Amino acid sequence: MRARVNSFRWVDLEDGRRVDRTHACELLEMYVGPQDGPGDEQFSLTVCTPSALAEQLQHHPYLIGRHWLLVSELHPDRVTAWLADRVAVLEAPTWGELAAKIGRIGHWEFEDYP
């Protein structure tokens, strides 16, 4: 079984504000489902530039790096294309196992469910 990204949502950019591509820290949601079936589930990650990460560390001296994607500059179209390519090559026998692999990239909405 393989997955496909059905859509992306840049949560922090929905208000139309301009973003400094060299100093950005933005929440991105990916809606991913099986390539051969309907439906999708949400995976989320933070896309951040080095300068924005440094600023985050000034306010929060400890950050867990899981589900963060570090980029030299924020180019939303390039980021989403890159992520879609990463997801498309993942493979597993079941959706649960495949979602766990995708969950290494972004936080799976059902990750903590038994």
C-alpha cells in the first residue's frame, strides 16, 4: 500500500499576511490517504527557517524537534511538492503501518489512539 497527499493547508498563512521567507515558522497540515482508496487523515508539522528557530529558542529554551521541517527559506509550493514526493514513496502492508511511517514526518491525528 502507498499513500498520496490529497491537500495541504498552511494554517498560519490563511489570514493573508505577508511572510518573510527568510524568517518564518509556520504550521502546515497535510491531508493524506491511500493511493488506491478514498479518504484522508491529517498530519501536521512546523516548517521553520534557522533564524525563526533561533528566535523560538530565545523564548522556549527547550524544543522537541519531532515534526519540524527546517528550510533555508520558506517557499510554500516547493515545500509541499517536496513533502508530496516523500509521502508518495512510502510503502507498507496496511494503512496503520503506512500512517505510522508518515507520522515520522508529521504528527498523525490518530497517533495516540490505542
